[in-house]
Amino acid sequence: MRHLYLLRFGTAGVSAIVLCAAVQAQQVPGASQDDLVAQLESLKAQLAEQRHLLEALRASMHDQQRRIDVLQGNEPVDNNSLARQRGTGLRAAYLSLADIQDAGSAPQAPSPQPPQPVGVAPSPPVRPPEVAPLFEQPGVLTPKGSYVLEPSMQFGYSSSNRVALVGYTIIPALLIGLIDVREVKRNTLTGALTVRTGLTNRLEVEARVPYVYRSDATVSRELFTGTASERVFGTSGRALGDIEVAARYQLNNGGADKPYYVAGLRFKSRTGRDPFQVVTDCTQRCVGENATGTGLPLDLPTGSGFYSLQPSLTWLYPSDPAVFFGSISYLHSFKRTDVSRLVLDGAREPLGTIEPGKIFGVNFGIGLALNEKASLSLGYDHSSVGRTRQNGVTVPGSVRTQLGTLLMGFSYRLSKDRSLNVSVGAGLTRDTPDVSISVRLPMTF
């Protein structure tokens, strides 16, 4: 407001000076008409120059107000604000009035930016690109009124070995019975389309629609026969996956060397093919006495079969020239009652009430800008999966599972509104997929 008063006073003052000078010129004895005209033209030129300077000052004030809004948190946590704080620190957030000056202006204060010609706005600093995303939930928010369309493709591969001893031992070196050895190789390819939009400067919503293709191959020897030959049991499945909707809200006013906190809530449906709907390779029963068949599904499911709700808290900490980020989450899957499994010949095997284990998740990482277009991110994601319960009792053989993945991501900005993100994950525990590759192409409208 102080600068606004100065601008108004300056405009009125210049006009008053011109009028006073004209009156004084008329009162000078012996002044000719040509002298008066020359004096008026000189004053008009000075007035035009002062107005030109005032316009430049107005533009500078407008830019300062916009930057103040950013620092006060009136704008969302977007890629541009994080990039400015990561690449240039606080100095890029301020624009001194002394940067717009001419030879006749007052002595200028030291400025972090080189002086610019009068009336020409300083060129914006080169902003590093967004942090290469590693995890499913993004860390930055979509600005109000903008839309992000993100097609993605994710591939995962895992292999595991299972050894079961069917018999009894007389001494530790002697086994009476059979050894069941199974090797399972699993491939999963998921294509998804995600849409995000900002409802306000602090709130965004998201919808994700996946399509899943899975193929499993189980190599084993037939149990209870004593054969030395191996058999391969292969199966696959492709269908729509579980559709998800989510919302994220910025909780505080962050800034350079100050963390941002973003709360999120994700809901997962069970639109995918249910695990209890596919046919299992069993003639009558798959568990208990008189079990027949391999017990493996003849057609793989593409969904979890349970509704899930996942609250989360994400934090981002800009620290020039890097951005630290991480999140914690809790996934709750709602139990199902009167569940039954479909076996061969259309028969149903009742299972009762099934309640999946709760999942606690934590991840963290760091993002670094390589140049004005490329950035690199490193991170770690860990999930602790609880035990599954059936009819209120823990399922035999069900234990708490730890899933740890080391992630590396790369982002390249193709244009102003489009970028390419690639991430690679390596499993660090036996139950985690051996490798996962994700490619995303977010487009802003």
C-alpha cells in the first residue's frame, strides 16, 4: 500500500510541477512564445519519462505481490513453487524496486539480480523440473482449475520357491515321506489412466482406472505320487482392475527450508475380477480331508476382492538444491461375510468371513535436479502386511509379511505441460516383487 500511495503522489506531483512551471514561464518578463513552447515541450518529455518509470514500478509491485502470496501460502504446493525454492532459494522470491531504475533515479540498494533496463521486466529464473515421482501418490498438488491426464504402464515380475515336507523325520538327516517343491513365476502388467484436478489452491481430487493382465507359471512335481518328472501349471487373467478415487489437502503454509504437509485419503473399490469368482483347480474341496487337485486358480483375478480405505500424510521439505519427501499410510480392508470359493463343476466351497490383514506403509526419498529439464529421485518404500483372519481366527500359515522396495526415478520435461517419468524398483525382501518398472506421461491442461 505504501508503494501505491507513492505512485499516486508521484503522478499528481509531476502534473502539478508542469502546471506551476507553465505559470512561472508566463510571468517571466521578456519571455518569448518560442521560449514558452520549448519549456513546455521539455516538461512534457520529463512527464512522459516519469510516467514510463511509474508504469515499470506498477509492474514490479504486481510481481512482488504475487511472490508474497506464494510465500504466505495463498498459492498451492505445485511443481513450480517447489522448483523455485529448490533451485534458487529465497533470493528468487523477492524482486527489488531498485532493479527497475534509470540514470536519474535515487541510489539503489544491493540487489541479488543484475539491473534491467527501464520498463523491461526481469526474465524469470530457469526453474528445475518436478521431482521424479517414485510412489503411487504424488507429492505436489494440482493448481486450481487445472487438469492432469496421466496414462501409465507398470510391469512387475516375481519368483518364489516353496518347499513342503510331507512326512516325518527319524533323525534330522532322515526323512520318511515326500518333498513338495514348487517354483512360482509371476508377471503382472497394469495399464492405468489417472485424472486429477484442483478444486481449490489447497484441495485436489483424483480418479484412477486400471486394466490388469497377469500370468503365472508354477513348476512342481505331482504330490503323493513319488514321480521324478516336473509339471508346469500355467494360468493367466486379464480384465478391469479396482477403480480408485482419492483426495489430497495441503495442511500448512510451507516455504523454503519449511516443510509442506499434505493429507490424503484414498478409496479402492472391488470392480476387478474377484479372487472368489475364478474357478479353482479342485474337484470337490481345496482344504481339509479329501482335498483333490492343485488348489491353484484356473483364471487369475485382477482385483483384491475387498473394499479398502487408505489415509496418508505426505511431507515435502525443499532444501536448496534438493527436495526431501516421504509419507506414512495405513490401509484398511473391510472384511467380507458369507464368502465361498468356486471349484470345478460349479460347486461352491464355503469359507465364511474373511478379513485381510492391515497394511502399514512408510516411504521416503530425495529429489535432485540435474539440469533445467531432467531430475533424478532415489527412495525406499516399506509395507508391513498383517495376518489374514478367517471366521475370527488367524488363517493357519498366515504370518506378518514385510515388503521392502528400493526405488530410482527419472523425470524429463518434454514441454511446458508434459513430462516423462520412469521409475525402477528392486525388491529387498523375499515376498516383494523382484523388479518393477513404471512409465508415466502426465499432461497438464
